[in-house]
Amino acid sequence: GIGGGTGFLSGLLGIGGGVLSVPALRRFTTLDMQHAVATSLVVIALVSAAGIASAAAQQALVLDHVAVSFIAGSALGMAAGRRMTRRCSDAVLQRLFALLLVLASGRMARAAIA
């Protein structure tokens, strides 16, 4: 299904699940943008928890000051983004998401060509 396909591509390409799952959820379900983003965040959290448990079991989990500051910054940024989501229309959120994808893909294309 949708989850298996986005998970496979995320693992293969090393990209965040939201980049694939949000567009897939919008295309193949009736979820609006806010609910697609929220659903994607829940999936990412659950998959991340499994990854953390696996890394810890293999004694490969490193929580140094860089990791802790990255985690804290990510959590604060995510909370701010969720707050902003409530204030934006579906159309605005979809345009912002599309712009982010265009910018990221342009940067990747330049790096691949150079």
C-alpha cells in the first residue's frame, strides 16, 4: 500500500518520510493537508522509535551534545510548525510544501550535475 511504497523509497533514497507520505496521503486519500501532515508525523514518530530501539539494542545510539541539540531544535521547530499549520489554509500549506520540494529538488539536481 501507500505506507509500504513510501517506506521503501524513503529507505532506498535516504529521505524523510514526510516528503513522500504527505503527497501520497493527499493523492490517495481524502485527508486535507493538515491531517496528512499530522498523520505523517505520527508515522515518522513510530518508525523513529523503532529505529532508536534498534540502535540502542546494537549499542550504536550516540547522544552527545550535537545529537541532543539537534533533537531539541527539531522538537521546537516541529512544535512551531504545527502551531503555524493551524493558522494556514490548506491551499497555503500545499503551496509551501510544493515550494520546499521544488527548492530541494533543484538543489539536488545542481549537486548531481556539478
